[in-house]
Amino acid sequence: MIVLLWVFMLGTSFAKPLSHQFEDKKLYYSALNEFFYETYNKPVANSSLERLEKLLFFTGIELLEDYELSLLEKYPTSSIHFILARRYFKKKEYKKSQEHLKNVKAEHRYFPESQLLKGQIFGDLGQFDDESESYFSCQKTAEREEHKASNEKIKRYYRMIHEICLINKARRLFKQGHYKESIDAYDQVPKKSYKWPYVLLEKAWAYYHLGDYNRSLGLLITYKSPLLDTYFFPEAEYLAALNYLKLCLYDDSLTIINQYYQFYRPRFNQLEKFLSVNLKSQDYFYNLMFKHEMESKDVEDFAFKIVTRLKKQTRFSLDFNTIYKINKEIEAIYSSEDQALKRRLIPHLNLVKENIISKINYNAKEDIFNFLETVPFFSSQLFKIQLETLSKKKDLIYTGRTLISDRSRGDYENVKRSRFEYFWKFEGAFWADELGDYSLGLKSNCELNKDHKSESAK
């Protein structure tokens, strides 16, 4: 009787397709799944494509990462073209990716991001003029969408797209050796941007190549601020040691190297062993993102800082948001739908959620281990600097020469500053509005004392 009654009830309400019924109830993820069931083996009308775009506006496109490419190819909407372009880009099938990007409409919400992707493709193909043009288009259209948006979250999203395109432009200028221009581009990234801490290291390299070692060191010192304690890069330690070496401040360079070996390298080794145990886990790295207190401060606290940094990345935020909305939809179904509908909808939603969790887990694991893989390289580079530094010190001792430094810790006269740069006097504390504006005032020590010069001239 119950089954017959349920069939009768469905029969009377089926004048409207299930996908429409779910959409009316704002069960958008369920509606999207039903939509594909209803249309995948039929000719797709324009009205259906418009509905698909509407549903994807509410669900986002992250869950489509797991859909068959052949299925998605049936639905030529701008959103689908964009996700297909992104997936083909990951497979390095650039021609297919570019073909889909051509079909993302200029007024569509994903158009700015499509220009970012187009720039990345041109960069990989070595077509640098087209790459720069695409990033410029990305910036302009992202600004357009930001001004149009009424929702603050959407505004921030387009501001983030704008900043990523700006940073990619700066990176291209850096690779081409246009260091001053790259710094000008990096300077346009606001300190509130989640990308800004990464920009500091890249700017420091640009100043290093310009020979402004004091400014490079000042940027690297910014990472010592408590506000940036989750941002630790072995590369930053290497660059700091390299800057001191260029200034012939050998003891400072050796101090950086010794601190790295004594404090950080053992923790990296422990961290790698600890994480390797959970390498095959499908949810360990996902769960790690939600831990607030770590059980083992020696090992997990270091992992926690790395994971905290990862959580700020856009792709993780979008995936977390999708999980949140799916959970809300599951709650709504449990509270208001009958058992038959629950049995129909809940398993699919749980499967979608599990797939996204698995994706987050995989990406977090990959990012952490990619980070750990940089450690041996920069450890070896620091070892080379250590050998070079010790060799230079020995040469001075064996030849009886000394450098000019009186070991003073610098002077304002040694600070290079453009008319657009602020001047902050460091008073032993990090202030948020000063971060990223530091410069040391160290004098180069690469000159021999005059007495030794005259002796060597004889």
C-alpha cells in the first residue's frame, strides 16, 4: 500500500520533471543530477542549456571534475566549456583547451578566469606576447565583474582573479629579466591578499637580481613576523644566505645556514616520516585541515602551519564551500522529504561529497609532499653556500687579509629607496602596516682594507 501510494503521488506530480521540482525546493545539487538523467540521451534544447547554467550558478562547477568528459561535451554552455578547458589544460591537451575557451562568452561570469587559463596556456607554449595580452584581459574583465557584483563574496572572488593575473604578469616580466617592471607589478598586490605572502619571496628575488641585497633581505625578514608564522619556505633561507654572501658578510650567512640545519631540517625529516605513514589514507590530510590542537607539538604543529597555509588557497575554499552547501541540502532533505525521496537523493549527495573530500585530501597531500621535495634541493644549495663562505674566510686568513667592515649593523645611507617607497624605522616589533616595506642598511663588506691592497699591489 505504501509503495503504491508513493507511485500514485509521484504520478500526479510528474507533470513537472523531477529536476524542476528539486530546483523549486532549492535542492540544486539533486536538481543538477536529475537534469543530467533527464537529458543525457536526448537532443539538448536551448532552454535546457539555460537551465543548466542556472543550476551551475548555484552549485558551482567543482563537482564536475569527476564527470565523464564525453557527457559534459554534450552541453555547450559557457560554464561547461570552461570546466572542459580546465580539465584538458591539466592533461596538457592545449589545443582542445583553447577550442573550449573560445566558446566562453565575454559577458559570462567565468570569462575573466578563462582569460587567466588562456594566459597560462600561452605561457606553457612560449607565446609570451599573447600571454601578457590574456592577463591584461583577465584583469580588466575581473574588475568589470567586481564592480557589477552586489555580493561581497563575489566581489572578493573577482578581486582574487584580478590579483592572480597581475602576479602571473609579474612572473612573466621576471622570467624575461625585467626586474624593475616585475616589482612594479608585484607592488600592486594588496597586503590583504592571500597571495601577498608568496609575493614577498618573488619580489625578494627581483631585488636580488638588481643588486639591492638590503631590500631583498628586508622582504625576507618580513617572514619572521608572528602574522606570517605559517609561511616558511626553505627558499627564503637560501636567498637570505645568498644575499649575505653577496655582501661578503660571511658570519651572517653562516648563521642563517646553521639555524636552518639545527632547527628546520630535523623537523622536515620528522614531518616527512610522520606524513608518509598516512600516505595511502583517503581522508587523513583532509581531516588534518580541521584540527585545532595538535597532539605532538614537535611534529604536528609544523604540519599544522603548512596545512593552515594551504587552506587559504582558492581551490580549497571553493571545495569546502561545495561540501558545506551539500551538507545543507542533505539536512533539508532529511527534515522535509519522505523516505522514498531520501533513499533516492541522499546516496548520490554523499557520493559527491566523498569525491570532493577525496579530491581535497589528494591535493593537500600532493602540495605538502611537493613542498617537502624542495627541502633536499635547498639544503644542498645551502651546503654549497656554506662551503663557499668557509672557503672565502679561509682564503682571508691564509693570506693575512681583512675586509673593511667594522661590523657595524648598517646605516640609513645604505638603504635604496624610490620616491614611492615608505621609510619605516624598525623598533624591534613588527607592525602590520609596515610589513613588506623593510630594508636593511648593511654596507657591502667586499672591499679589502687599504693596507692589504697596497701590499698585494707590490
